[in-house]
Amino acid sequence: MRFQPTPGGTISAAKRTTGFTLAEVLAALVFMAIVIPVAVQGLRVASLSGVVAQRKGSAGRIAERLLNETIVTAQWKQGASQTGTVQEGPFEFRWRVRNDAWDREALRLLSVEVTFSVQGQDYDVRLSTLVDDSQTTGQTQGQQTTAMK
């Protein structure tokens, strides 16, 4: 295969202007210096929100279990606030159960708050339910009456 020699032996003017100028290269570097840190920060925030969502799911399950246990075992009748910690895998969750008065006489507001830490910042999940204090009192009186007969 034979190549045709260029006329005059010099590079054409069109081929000399196809490269990037120094100003274009510097503008591209400045753009990348701005965009890359923003993109990395966005990835970090997305990762953090994924971890927080996963731990909130675990904290919700723990809160639900504690709330159910407190109701079933009637520990809520003690009236005092209860606290503790739960270890789930490598993670530690702190919890607190509160028993507060409700605006109706026979009802009590039973609340569980589970707190956990992700990258040095605390997050919490709260679950609440109403318990009927009059039914348990009536049942206890009914049992005492039956025992006396």
C-alpha cells in the first residue's frame, strides 16, 4: 500500500487546531475539582442513610418486642420508668419504657423508646400504645372474689 505525500511536506492547518488548549484543560480540571468532592459527599450521605434505615428497622423490631413483653408480663403496672440495653449482632441499642397518664382515667400511655448511634450521632425509634388500667383492676378483683369462695 502506498501513501500519497502531502503537498509541501507540512501538516495542514486543520490538523494543527484539533488538540485542546491550555485554557480548556484547566477549565476541565477546575470542573472535576468541584464535581468529584460533591459526588463523594453524595455517596457518603447515601451510605449513611442506608445504615440508619437498617438500624431503625432493627430498633423498631426491638421496640415492638419490648412493648409486647411489657404488656403480656404486666410490667407496665409498676408505673416506674424502665431502662436497659439490647445487643443485636455487633450493635447496641438502649431502650426506655415509660408509663404515663392519659387524658381518660382508665387509660395509660405505654411508650418504648429505642436509641442507637451511627457514626457518633444518636437516632431513636418510639412506639406507643394505650393500655386499659380498669380491665386489669377488674380482673384482679374478680380473681380475688373467686379465690375467696
